[in-house]
Amino acid sequence: MYQHWDANIIVVIATGLAVCVVVLTHYEGLILLSRWLVRLHESQRRRKVLYGIFGVLVLHVAEIWIFGVTVWILLQLPDTGSVAGVHALSLLDAVYLAAATYTTLGFGDLAPVGPLRFLAGTMALTGFVLITWSASFTYLEMSRDWRERGR
């Protein structure tokens, strides 16, 4: 299907690196957020949930940017693919594509073509896993808060 196996290998390696960086960012971010939330004074209980939600959102935006930059860099290399729907893809266009893919919203006005599709599919799977991880984290933090209130 693809004639340029070197470009395919570059996309696979870049995808693996991006996924590793994103997962480690999420893991370390949740650890830091959890430690910070535990230290908050009891009088700030209501704010804990909001801080947790905003913290998770910041993590996801950072992860989308990591994927977006990866897309943008790959598009600067020959034969790694293109994006249908735009003549010249800017960095913000790449981040937009990453956001639509990461959140599993899907392709609309921009769609990857060629080897770049491997990154897009992996990005969607990673986004789905990390979003559900964040939902679990938020639930556990809220449960801990509710248990402490019941004491």
C-alpha cells in the first residue's frame, strides 16, 4: 500500500514516542495533582473537586498539544502523509486535528492521509484510555472527599 517504508517507520517511531510522553505526562500529572489535593485544608473541600477537574483538563490540553506538535513535525517530513481539508497545515491546525482525534470526536473538516493515519488511530485510542483514567481519578478523589465528610 505504501511505497515509502522509511516514512512508515518514522511515523511508527514518532507515534510510540508521543504515546510514551503523553502517558508519562498523565501519570506524573495525576500523582502531583493527587498529592496536592490531599494537602488542601478541610475548609477547601468544595474547591478540591474543582481543582481536580481543572487539573485534569490542563493535563489533557497539554497531551493534545504533544500530539499536535508530533503531527506538525511529521508533516514537515517527506512521504509521512498529509491532511485532507487544508492546503498548508499550521501548528494550530495540527493541534485542532489532534484535539478532534484525541477526544474521539472524529474527523470532520480535517482528515489524515497516508502513514499519518497510524498516529491518528493510536492517538484516538490513547485519548480514550486517558480520558477514562481521568474519570476514574476524579471519581476516586470525590469518593475520598465524601468518606472524609462522613467521619
